[in-house]
Amino acid sequence: MKKAELKKLDKRQLDSKLNELRRDIMKLNAQRASGTPPENPGRIRAIRKTMARIITYSKQKDKEVKNK
């Protein structure tokens, strides 16, 4: 997901997207642990980066709400 798309989402949508990505990464890590090569190895890294972005934007939105 692109940064601009993530910035437009509200806190609830960010949380749901984060949960979805956590489920995806658990599936990919399970595949890797069982010895099955993942279809797209770069996808794990991309998911982690997106998760970090979502967490960052979520914290920023929390600070904005507290400062109002």
C-alpha cells in the first residue's frame, strides 16, 4: 500500500489493515518454517515495511487527537 493511501485512512481502518497484514505474515512465516519456499520472498519484507508504516501513522493520529 502506498504512503498517501495510508495517510488518508482513519485509526479504525489502520487497525483493521494491520490485523490483516499480521495474518498474512503469519501464513508466510509458517510456510517458510515448514520448508516450503514462498511464492514471492520479497513479499515478507514488503509486509513488514507496510506494518511499520501503519504503526507510525497510527501513533501520529493518536498524538493529533491528544493535542486537540
